[in-house]
Amino acid sequence: MKASAWTTVLFAGLLLTGAPRADAAMARMCDITGNGTISSFDAIYVLQFVAGMRDLTPDQQLLADASGNGVVTTFDATRILQASTGQVMPGSHCGQFIQLP
């Protein structure tokens, strides 16, 4: 993906704009597994994280926050599961590309 002069980053529900870092990686919101698609596996990862059965990296936690409220909950897993079937709900950030911090 070609970087522009300015980049918009979604972080904890806030949209931040700034110059891109040379080493920054782009990622798709709600693609927790990093396989390029949003699937039920991503929702399962979130449910396991919420239940304390799986650790997520800080980047994965950022991608898992589908609601953008700064907290990963079962609500985010629901939004991810809906997105995996093609139903991106209002207020969901699933599918948006972001620059990881």
C-alpha cells in the first residue's frame, strides 16, 4: 500500500492524523489472525482473550477493538462475527485499514 503525505490512524476511538513513519505497518481492523480476511476465527480469538484463555499482542488488541472504545469486549467479538458474514454494522471499524503504532 502506497503511503500518502499524511496518514489517518484509528486509536481508542480517536482518529489521529500525522506524517507516516517509515517503519509503520498497515493492518485491517478486526483481522486479529493477520491472514488478510475477517473470519469467525478472529471473533474466537477475541472471545478467548476476554475469557482469559488467550493473550493478544498490543497490536492485536488494537485490531480487536471493533467498536473503537479502547476496550476489547464480547461486543467487539459480535461485531467481528457480523463483519465475517459481510454485515458491517454502523459504528463498527471492521475492514478499515489503519497504521499500527
